[in-house]
Amino acid sequence: MQLLRVGYAHPLEDLRDEMDRLWNSLTTAPPLHGWTRQSAKEAFPAINLFETAETVVLEAELPGIDPDALEITTLGDEVTLKGHRDEPDVLSQDTPTENTATPTWHRRERGIGEFVRRLSLPTLIDPEDVEARLQDGVLTVTCPKAAACRPRKVTVTST
Amino acid sequence: MIASSPTSPAERNQLSGSSAEQRLTYRPNVDVATCDDILVLIADIPGSSASAIDVQVEDGVLSIDAAVPARSLPGTAVRREYGIGGYQRSFQIGADFDASQTAATYRNGVLTIRVPRLAAEQPRTIPITAG
């Protein structure tokens, strides 16, 4: 009999997890980060970051996420995006409301569930004037840099 | 029943140096369901607009072609985790659906397409005569 040390997972546990995951991928919607390992949970949404002398601009693609379902917090040089995406509304608004047919899924690629993404910005930002805009599923967060982090022109005087 | 076309456009998240100039085409994530004899396709197409999306049903193939205008953000890129480009994908839906009744809406970066099934032929009762 093979002995296992406490805290070590049995190799077959991994296999079972993989099989569960495979089966789930056929029948349910994927999590937002896709059918990857849980450690990739922090990888949604993907972010593009741009920097000017005055601001740091963050852009993320969040299709199907309502502004109400999104929470943005800042702390120091860190921005946290937190939110969730619900099951898609398959029944159209123009079908009668008493219609309670359940959809039959043929393909589920769009992830649903919750996400939290923490991101360190290149500089400290001024939390008072952060602006966030969500349009057509694209989030743009404009963060003005903290005064101490903006470039300052030094005038040179000659004596 | 509903098969995605075997096209393999550029991988999402594949980044290149000068992605601002380079126009890539991506394959959107899609949910497909049937509900009450209506085929429903839901596609993630962030950054497009209703007028820039072309949905066609022809010969039993439903195709989505969405243009995404380039977004210019100021300054220099510090981090690039995704590229920006159009979305294309097509599905074989067969001849059971009524292409002329296709309806599509675009909201919050999500395209929803509904195609009703063709009205089924009424079952015929064949009278039996005793003779």
C-alpha cells in the first residue's frame, strides 16, 4: 500500500478535478477567466495601461457588464476592479413574460461569475479626480497622477 | 446541430509590437441556445457599435462581421494585455430557421441575435374511410 504524507494530494485527485472540469465545460458556462486553473482568476479582465505626464489611463474590455455591477476602488498606486456578470438573458424582451421556457444551450463560451482584478499603477494617483466610463463594453479609467508624481519644470536662474 | 466554422483568425490576446496600426480580427466568445423555437446567439463584441456590425444569414450560414474602431489612448503604453480589432465568426444553422425574421440588438458590448425557426408544417390528419 502506498503511503501518503499529510497535505499531499493524491495524484488521482488532480485527474478527478480535470475530469470534473472537462465535464463542466460541456454543460455549464465557463468562469470569466475561461477554463483555466483558479490561479488565473486574477487575469480577468485584460487591461491596457497608458501613461502621460499628467495621467494614467486604464482600459479594460467588460462586455455585458452593467455599470451597477462594477465597483472600482483606488488606494495609493493601486486600482481594484471588482464586479460580476450574470447569466445572459436569452428570452427576449418582446416575448411574453408568462413564457418560462428554459433555454437549451448548444455552446457556452462567454464566462459568467465574479471577478476581482488588482493592478499596481506606475505612480501614485490623486483619488479625488479619478474618472471611469463604461461604453459599449469598454471601461476607461482616467487617473490623474498625484501632484508629487507629476513632472515639474525647474527654472534655472543665472546669477 | 450548430457548428462553428473552422476559421481560425488571430488568437485573442496575441499581441504585437505596433498593434495600433495593425488591424487584427478576433473570434468572439459566443453562447448559443435555442429557446421556444428561437435560436439565440450571444456574442461578446466590446467597443463596436450597432451600425458597425454586419449580421448575415445566407445558405444556412449565419455570419457576424463587426468592425471595432481604433481607440487612441493618450501617452505611451505601459501595459498591453489585449489587442483591438474587428470580430468575425460564422455558424452553420441549417435551413430550419427563418432568415428573414432575424433580429439583432447590440447593448453594452454584447450582440444578441435571434432567429426564429421556420413555422413547422401542421400535422395532417388522414381520414380513414371504411369501405
